[in-house]
Amino acid sequence: MFHWRDDSEGLTRAFTSRSGGVSAAPYDSLNLGSRVGDDPADVTENRNRVASALGVPAVAFMNQCHGADVAVIEAVPDCTPDADALVTLTPGLALAALVADCTPVLLWDVAGPAVAAVHAGRPGMMKGVVGQVVSTMRDLGAQSISAVVGPSVCSRCYEVPLELREEAASVTPESRAVSWTGTPAIDVAGGVVAQLHDLHVDISWVAGCAREDLRLFSHRRDGVTGRFGGFIVRKAP
Ligand SMILES: [Zn+2]
């Protein structure tokens, strides 16, 4: 169920894998995305299994739009917000960001209650979604922010037209990359990490390429497929 999980520092931070769910192919088996064509009952069961494994009653998701909007929430909303980042100060409230190649980022304040989950694909990287999240967390009092960047499509697997690579590099030069075949490519996660570094955020990075690792969902590899997720929750006192 979990590709990576850490339960230290009063937090649970995790990235799921493909396994441990009930969805049929091509969503097999732990698809957490509700807008990819999978059976809604299977997605609900999969989400419930992850919540149970995390030890929480429910998880807050978002309608991800490849933008830079941040939703600050105090509880699981009745209506799923249109956003690409969730921030909360509420202990026990689990946040999720879903991906299948895009970069999932989990952030937390080492000294205070703020935590965040971010979906940062190429558009989000270019629009500066992690910068929006960090400034939102600092506005809410965060003093010392750390982040873990989850697995995503790697730069060698993310071939793009030259113009698109140069457009991304004009925003974040560290995103300029070359594919396995020597053609222009974008390093989305590398760009996100560079942005976080510039914002003085402490970073760790979970190794792995979604396209190359069959234990993860990859839109680039499979087209119609499921979504895995990054999850963060600060343990309730
Ligand atoms: Zn790769």
C-alpha cells in the first residue's frame, strides 16, 4: 500500500503505491483518483483503506486543476475545493495530493501546527504553486518549514518540445533537462526542489521514477490509469 512512509516527529507522511486496493485494470489496484474513469465504489473503498492504514477517520482531497491555488481548511470540507494545495493547522486532519507523474510535495512546520499537501505538475511548477504554499504557511505563522518530495516522472522520461523546455527554464533554470534519447526534456521535480531551496525550505526527496517503476501509476507510461497519493497528518495530541 505504501511506497514510502515515515511516522516520526509527531507526523505521518506517506506516498502510496499501486498495490493494496480493489480497482480493476487499468486502475489496478489502489487507484485513489475519482476523475479518471474508475468505479466510484472502488475508489471509495481504496480511499477508506488508506485512511484506515493512516489511522484517521477521513482524508481531505482536492479537485486538482494544474494551478497555484491554495485552500486552507480546518476540517474535511463538504465540498471538495478546486485547488492544487491544501494547508491546515488542525492536528488529526489528513491531507492528500494525487499524482500519476506529477510531483507530490508534503510540507510541515517543524515548530508549529501547519502542514500542507501539494500537487505540482509542470504547470504548477511554472506557476509557482510551492511558493504560494510556503507563503500561505508563513502567513499562518510557520517558522521553519521542511518538505519531502515524492516520486514522480523523472527528467529523462519527460520529453517535451524545445519551446516548452525553454519556457519552463525561463521560470526555473534547474528544470532544463535532456531525455533518455537526448531530446529536450523538463525536470519538473528538480524545478520544484530548486524553488523550495530558494525559499529556504529543508528538503528530502524520495527516490524513484513513476514511469520506470511499475509499482507506481504513470500517465506517461500507461495513458488511462489510476492515481497514487501523497498524504500528511499531524498526530492529534
Ligand atoms: Zn524516468
